[in-house]
Amino acid sequence: MINPTAHTTDITTMHDNVSIYLERISDFARLLRTRGLAVGLSETADAALLLSETDFTDRERVKNTLRALFAKSQAEQEIFDRSFDLYFVTAEQKKAIEEAERAAREEYEKQKAAAKKDLTYNGQPMDLDESMRETYMRMPEEVRERLRQIKDRFKDDIERSPELYASFIKSVFMKSIMEQQLAMEDAAAQAEAFDDPELEMLFRDISDFHESDIPKATALIGRLGKMLNGEIQAKNAGSGHKGKLDFKRTIRKGLETGGSLYRLAYKRRHKRRKKLVLLCDVSGSMIQFSAFALEFIQSLSTISEASRTFIFSEELAEIDRAALVNTETFRKQVKATGLFGRGTNLASALSQLLALKPPVLNGSTMLIILSDTKTVNVKETEQLLAGAKRLSGNIIWLNPIPERKWDYVRSIGRISGICQMIPCSTLSDLSRAVLRIAM
């Protein structure tokens, strides 16, 4: 990955050398590509042509020119602005960076000299390679101080018997340094993994998503849905026969081999897909969570043969399948019902759901509730949930609150005793929860 601060460019001096600014524009375009912007050769060439006629002392004009060429959507413009401010610097910023780099070099040399002293015993340097010496310099000061104290404690012993105690001291230092190296490698691997924007989004709390994240999250849900569909189909295909023996097909197979009935045929048992009743909280911030969860459920063609989707805040309303085509359509229909942004009364919603004729819940349905349990009339909600469970046989609750916070939400403790509650604070959690429902 290109480090945006590795080649910071003073934009006020670029016009002094045409070849320099052409190189920098190309390098900046590569940086943008690593951050997800579709910046090709034609856009780069257009930028070079336009900027050759631009006054580089006007920073905002340069920025606006490049933004118009390189960034189309609002999300891309936000990425562009952050990248531009890091990559192209003013003369004052460049001076500050140079001073910071000089101070960093001086500090490095100071630490290097201190490490050289620490890694010496009885006047001789420890036999350590350069990478281990670098690791020692990056170790926490308290760990280095502890090692220095150990060395000082055995100073007299080293002078009396250098071969014996010097080897001991070296082993102590090497053990600590190697532990630090392993810890740094693990941290680097984790950082590299989360440097992937898609992976970071998969594990980010849904409540932290911005409006600009929704299209990317929706595309990610679609890809995950295809993967989950494949996993479900593979499991069903590999589950073996579970039907009754098919005598007619067995006899036909036997006739093909001279009457031997060693090839048995079984009647295929078609697994019936579940009938789901979805009850989605759309009060306040819950609308985004419900939209993502519904995207997941709709993306699994293998999960349900007939679903009914209800939304609620203070009242209940049913929405048709056409509203579940995508997040934007869902949000529009929710707002059209007038339920968005109001308080949460799950008891009222459940009461209306149970009163519908013909009954919505029966032994062949599964009730799935999408909510954070924060509702008025918790006691009445518990009673109505118990009644819904007797009718449907199974209630699954997808909760956007991280499980580590459940102890602080009293309603979760009371409601989780009635139904199966699954933490779904991230898209990764949601995918696992939906897979459990499908299986």
C-alpha cells in the first residue's frame, strides 16, 4: 500500500518542474486506486492536461479540479478529500513535517545508542542480529528497565564467571525479545487484515455506519448471501439419503445388472423451507439494522418459501415483498407508513399481530424479531411473547446490541428467558445468525 505521507508534495512549488508534478499526479492516482476509487490512465492524463494550465498557488482550485476528475459520488469525494490533504501539503506543513522527521531521526539515534549500551555485557556486545536489536528498541520501556535491572543484579557474577553468567543474561534478553517479536507479528497480521476496507466493514458495529457506507454494505451483504446460499446447498446435498426405500427404482436398477439388487434407490425427501414471520423495529436508529437484516434474509433463496414482514414502532404495519428489493426502497416505504422515528411499543405490535385473522402464527412458522428490546410495557411484552411462542413454537430475536453490553440493558435479561436471542451488532454476526435460521 502507498503511504500517503511517504511522498508528501509541496503544491506551491510543483509548477517549477513539470516532470515532478506529472509524476506526483500519477502517484496520487495510484494512492486513490488503493482506496477504492476508479482512477484510470485517461483520468490521470486529463488531470495532467488541466493542471498544466492551473495556478498551483491556488490550493483549493487544484483540489477542486482533481476532485471533479477523480471522485464522482459523495463517498468517493470524502475519500478524495482525506487523501488530498495528506498527500499535498502547504509550504508550512512541509516545513513542519521535515522538522518532525528530523526530531524522529535524532530520537532514533538516541534510542539506538541506549540499546547498544543495554545489549552489552562485560564490555562485549551480545551476539544478536540487527532485527533483534531493532525489536529491543521498540519494546516498552518498563520491559527494557526490568532487563537492565536483571543485568545489573548479576554484574559482579559476570565479571567473576563471564562464560556462565553472560550466557544466562543473553538467554534472558533473547527470550524477552523473541516474545516481543511474536507479539508484533500478531499485531501486524491483525492490522493488515483490517486494512482491507471490506473486512473492516464486516466487523464494524452497524450503529457506526454512515449514510455513505450503505451502498458498500449492501453490496457486501449480496456477496455474503451468495456464499451462504452455496454453503446451505452444499450441506443439503451432502447430507445423504433420508427418505424411504424406493422399491420400483431399486428393481429397475437391479434389472440393469442382471437382477442383482445391490444398488438401492431411495425416495427423495424434499426439505420444506421455513415460513417466516418477520417483526422489524423501525423506531429511531433501528431502521438501518432492520434493513440490513432483511437484506440478508432476502438474499438467501433457500431460507423461506413464504415470508410475511411486519414493521413496528408504536403501531404495526405489514409491508409487501416489493419493498424488500433494496435498502433504499425499504426505507422509503417505512417512512411512508409514518412509523419511522416514533417510540417503541412492542407489546402493542404483538397484540395487533396476534389479533390478525386468519392467524399469522402457527406450528409451521418461525417468528423472527429484529429489535434492541428497548420498549415500553416490558411486562406486557413478556406475556404476549409467551403467547406468540405457544403459537409459533419458535421465536428468534436478532439484537443489534453487542452481547458484552447485555448486562446493562434490563429488558434483554427479562426477554431472553422467553426466546432465543442472538447478538447481531455487526454484518458478520448477522450472517452467522441468518445461517443458523436457514439451517
